[in-house]
Amino acid sequence: MRLALIGQQAFGRAALDAFANRGDTVAGVFVAPEKPGAKPDPLNARAQELGIPVFQFQRYGSDEALTTIKDLAADLGVMAYVTQFVPQAFVAIPKHGTIQFHPSLLPAHRGPSSINWPIILGKRETGLSIFRPSDGLDEGPVILQKKLAIGADDTLGSIYFDKIFPQGLAALLEAADLVVAGTAREQVQDETQATYEGWVRTAEARIVWSQHVDAVYNLIRGCNPQPGAWTMAGGRRLQIFDARKLVARTFGAVKGQKLAQIAAITAEGFTVHVQGGFVEVLRCRLDDGPKVAGKDAGLAVGTALE
């Protein structure tokens, strides 16, 4: 098939390689414009290596963008990790329209941080969807979905790189074949089951130590490696990445210790006293320093985190 690929970053590059390696023709690649002085986006760089035309538009609804995709005469448009708004006037131009990847089981977790939130909320399952893009955010009919388990110690990184990334590529190929063959079954999303969450950024990633150990641990997992759950320690910003949850009866178990204080230095890190147990911090960062093992952070027993 002949494709127009819209995307960016590592997932966009991998999608390009996946289609090209099986013999499809990628007629053109659309990538978000880079900031002045920034390195070329990985998808942009890969397309140039392969001699594929690259197009960068601030607005996909512009006359120039619409003329460009029309001239490509693509059978299908494929959106692989797209953060810009792409209007119906653009996605409808390829012969069989356009399909889009989204890393959640739509209509749940619409929005830009759809991998983080299921982990933060303590869910046991997530997944991915291939759907028809509409002018609403992640609202179009679903073509196929893949369910994925969230393990008790999975992080944003392990869910994305080990599960969603590889299965998402396979799902894009599968959905493209179904659409071009005319055998795809499209399911309208049930709006009564729809949820939307915004970005997980600095404000959302701050640890509230008064919460139960489960909630604290889920936040750390859901922000690892980005943006990194954080707290303050002695006036310094402490980001927590790798960690372990230690469930224990803590009421009165740590003499003289209050919640959110460092209770002990361990062989690998340090433990923090929390409702319902402890969080053992294995890898962290102070201020703008490097990531280090928790035991090497230089924090003392009794340090209060806030």
C-alpha cells in the first residue's frame, strides 16, 4: 500500500521502519516543526536517511498542507504519535482515510498522558487502540484494541517500552491491512464510559506523603521515568524513580518517627515511612544532579520529606 505517515519521536520512526520493511511505500512523512537549534526529530532523520520527502506544517488545515497530502495520492494516512491537531479536511484525503494510534483502551483515558494515569490510579489493565481520528480529542470510531496487563511493579517505562510500543506497531500494521482490504469493523465509542485526563507534569507528579503507601507507590511508578515523582528534602528537590513498596504495620512501629520521614538507610537505598508501610527509594535525583542509587543520595535517617 501507499502511505502518508504523520508522527514524531521514536514511535513514529519505528512505524516508518515497520511499514517500509514489509514493502509498503511511504510516499511522504509529516513531522511537527522542531524548535530552532533542536536536533531533528527521530522520524524526520530516518525519513531523510531513506530518501522519503519530509513535510513540516504549523497547521495541517492550511491550503499548503492539504495540497501536499493530496499530491501524495496515498491509499491510507497513518498517525503514529501525533501531538498537533489534524483536522478532518486533512485526514479524509487519502483513498481509505486515516488511522491513528492511541495508548489506552478508548474511550477510557483520552488525552496526552494516557499511559501514566492507569498506573497512577492503580489499575491492573490498560491497552492500546487504533481508531479513526475525528475533530474531537481521541473520540473517533475504534478499529481494533489490544488489552495489556499492568503488573504490580510495572512503571511507565516498562508498560510503554516492553508492551505498548511493540504491540502498538503490530496493531498499526494489522489495522492498516484491514482498512485497505475493506474488512475493518469500526465501533463507535461509548461516551458514557469516556474519561479524559490532561498531562502528568510537575504539579501532578508531586508526592503527597499523607496518602496510603499504595497511592504513593503508584504515583512513583506512573511517573518513572518521566516526569519523575518528586518531593522536597531539606530544601532540595528530590525526584524518585525506581522504588519498592513495603507493606507493614507502621502505627507505632518506628519509634520517634513521623510519616514522611526517612526511617532507615538500606543496602540499596533508603526507606520512607508512609501510611500502611514504607517506600524504599532505590534510584533518585537531587536538584539537577545525576540519578544515583538511593543509598548514595546523602540523605540521613530522620530527614523529613514534604
